[in-house]
Amino acid sequence: MSKPQLDVAIAILLHQDKVLVGWREAKQHQGNKHEFPGGKVEQGETPLAACRREIFEEVGVGIQDWHAFDYIQHEYDDIVVKLHLFHAVVPNELLNEIQQPWAWYTRQQLLNLNFPKANQSIVKRLVWAEKIKIIDHLESSISLLSEYLYYWRVEATEKNAELLNQLESESLAQLIVNIELYKLLNVETQAQISTIHIKQQQLMQMTAKDLIISKRYIAACHDVVSAQYAQKIGCDAVLLSPVFVTATHPDAKALGWDKFTEIAGSLDIPVFALGGMSLDVIETAQQHHAYGIAGIRFL
């Protein structure tokens, strides 16, 4: 006998790099657990329409600007749940409209909350490593540290794509590759790559429809216009540079911490500081609205 199936619209609501989370009552399915806001998709209703309705009814805010985030199908002992996920930013003027018991949590705090099993992949996508190492060399037997993400900054060639196709899935999950290289990978390797990098010139030619909903996107930005555009079309994070002048880009105009803080503080998604970073400045970076740091030589 087949299990009943339930379509559910889920909202990932963001504000100043925090995520809105609630609590499921004991009488509910998967009760006594934390939850992201959302609810059942009614007959004749689209998942997006259900998301808008549920957020207005449950949370108390009316938001029109949504982005598709992911689609997850999870089978429990008693039911198959199909999660249609969308994400949106909650503007300052709506913060006081949010009803109890919804509350804001940092992304790192999500790791300590008790979510249903179907939500674990959502949390995994929302919580980034705080350190990104930029590399230009990759071997099939490469050993990657679990607390890092690695951006392989190379040209999009068939040779480089084939090297990625030969990597173990554990390594692929920690890699960031540029969108042009990603397009050259086979389907199996693409499925294992979790994060796609977009250069600023690529970003400014894209729209929200160009983003694959199951992938994280991190956009390289050098000014406030590109950074805010990255958030507007639905990117997950921004790589903002250069904070300071570096040996690899000596002619680039540095932002400095003041400008970096101004740009990062205007966003609601994670911002990584790049340019002159070292491990001993990660706390300083985070005091200036950085989620983490990225660099070539700090590891």
C-alpha cells in the first residue's frame, strides 16, 4: 500500500544574515521540533501562492518578492513529504509585524536546533564554512579539511572538467567551481557540487531564472551595486573584494574595512571578506559584518 503524499510550501525568511525559525507543537506531525514557516499546499494552489498565504497567516508579513530555493522529497514511516522551498528577505519595516513564537537565529545556531529529518539538507545549505581557501592546484587524491570550502579558481576547460569528474564525492561537496566550469561537468559530478561561483561580469548578465534552485551560488562582487544585485536575483552569498591590496592584484582599489562594512551591512546574505585576509583577522572581519573570510595564502 502506497503512503499518502503531502505537498508543503516552506519559506526561508532572511534578515541581516539571520533565519526565521519556529516550533512545532507536540500534536503536529514531527512535533516538538523546530521548523521553518510554511504549510500545506491546498488543492488548486501553486506552491508559491501557498508560501505567500502561509507566511501571511502564520508569520504576519506579506512578502511578494520570492525566489525558488529548493525542492526536497522525504519519505517518513507514515507519509511522503514534498517540500517546495522559497526564500525571501524581510525588510526592516515588516520586522515588528512578525508574530510569536517565530524568532531569528544565526546560521550557526541552526546546527543546534532540533529540525525534522526532511529539513537537514536545508540547514546544511544555509550554514556555510567560515573559511574559503582559493586554490589553483587540484589532484585526484586531494585531502580537504572539513572546516573549509575550496574555490578551485581555474579556466573552464575540458581537461579541468575531467579532473573534477574523477574526484571522490566527499571532495566535490567541499568545492566551489565557476559556473562555466560547472557547465562542462558530467551530470553525476554536477549533482555532487554544492556551490557555484559567479564572477561579477557573469553576475550582471544573469537573472533569477538563470539560477539552478538546488545549488548554492556565491557571487564575486567589488562594489555595492553588484553585491545588492546578487542578493536581488537570489544568490546565497557574496565574495566581496578586495578589502586590502594584495600581491596578486596590486592595482585594484581596496575597499578598506569602512567600505566593506557599509556594503556587507546592507545585505541579508553571508558576505565573505577577500583580499589581504589571514586567519588571525577572522574575528575582526566578523565584527565588520563578514560571515567569514576567503584567501589564497592563509592556509
